[in-house]
Amino acid sequence: MFTERFISYLQFEKRYSAHTISAYQKDLKQFSEFLGQSEITIGHATHMHVRSWLMSMMDSGTDSRTINRKSSTLRSFYKFLLREHLVPENPMQKIQSLKTAKRLPVVVEEKKLAAWLDLAGAKDEDGGEEEQSFPGLRDLLVVEILFGTGIRLAELISLKEQDVDLYENQIKVLGKRNKERIIPINRLLCNLLKEYMQVKKSQNFNNNNGVLIVTNTGNNSYPQLIYRIVKSCLNHISTSDKKSPHVLRHTFATSLLNNGADLNAIKELLGHASLAATQVYTHNSVERLKTIYKQAHPKA
């Protein structure tokens, strides 16, 4: 009962995304199952029970960041229960987060990515006008949007055709907590969007809900599809193990920063709630400056 009330609170009051809510549910289910081994309910857990759960994850080799995220779930959960007078005390008050090494965002080389996209979008060498297949055009558009706007995976999947303004060269994105933001798009992306929507219309799909990115049969796109598209692209230009849509978001932000964009402007484009989340990209720029220094300075 406690878990259901908390999830409803996240859905209807906090307006969290389905992805975030699913993560909360999995964490709480895992903790509840751990407590069940000792016949303890989640409403009667103490800080010792929480600590035992965290220790069990550490013993099994769970990453510190994952453990801290699960701890954060419990903090939000028990804070809610305490405020609703459903528990007498918060067992998380005596629990501290684990120390983790600062991890820089993974990016790909922007020039290589841009060159690959130009090649993928080019017409055949003989100058013919043969159109790309719908899946090929869609896949190219997915990567172009992610790299050209820095939007999140969930934001891309929920993007509708009506959110695309080809006259003003911009898209309207519904971000976390239902916050809308406007992102400018370049002329090449505008042309690609126009071509894609024309080809999509010619497919005569039965799905007419206006979602921009769809499957080969016209159904709504889904995370695994976008992951496969991005991985297929990045396999050509990156040797990194991490090949996800978020890598393109990181690359977008880092590219802007390296080319002189204001940090506050990048914050607004990314839809970050605070500047602290955006400042992580400054570390990549510092590393780039160090590399340039070592290459260029005679005493480096």
C-alpha cells in the first residue's frame, strides 16, 4: 500500500517520466524482497535493515553509483512516508552515500560524427535522385536530431510532428516534469525533417497519432530501437564500449562548449534544472586544453 501511494504521488504530483517511475518501482521491489527474507515489511524497516541491504549489494559487486541511486530512491520514499505520517521515523537519516570517482561524460569526436552523417545522407556518387528507404531515412534522422539538439531519449520518442516548426527552424520539446523548451535546429536538419515526413506520409501507416519517429510498420518507436540505431552509427566512428543516445547528448553539449557557447545557454538547451548538472561538461573542455597544451608547449 505504501509503495502504491508513493508511485501515485510521483505520477500525478511530481509528474515524473515513465522511465523514472519504473526505476523507482524496481528499486522498491528489490528492497521489499530483501526485507521479505526476514519477514519485515517496508513500513517497519530500520536504518539497520537499509544498511544490510546496501552491504549485500556491495558484497555482490554492485557499482557504487547504482547503490547511491537506490539509496536516493529510499530517501525520497521514506521522506514521503514521514510527511504523510505513515511511518514514525525516517530510516535513511543515518545512511550516508558512498564515495564515487568523478566520471567524465563519454563523447565521440564531433568531426568524425559529422563526416559520417554527411556521407550517410549523401545521394549516390552519380548524382542520381534515388530516395533512401524509409528505415534508412529514419535512422539518419534519429542520429541527426540527437546530435543536433541534444535531447534525451524519452524526449525524442515522445516528439510529435506538430512539435516541429520548419518555418521558425525550431522544435518544441517536452522535458522532465513536463517542462517545455524550444530548441533551434539547423537548415540541414530542417530539410531532412521535411523529407522524412513526406516519405513517412507516403507509407500510408495506420498509426495517425502524429508521433515523429516510428517503426518500419508505423508503430511508436521504443528505447531499444533508438539504441540499436545509435549503436549502428557509432560502431563506424567510435571504439568506446558506450554507444548510447546519451553519448550524442554529451557530444552535443561538449561541442557547444568547445566552440564558445555560454554555459547558461547550454543549460537551457539541455533542459537542466540547475547549472551544476551542466558544469560536468567543463571537465571535458579542461581535458581538451591539457591535451592541446601538451602538444603545443615546448616544455610540456
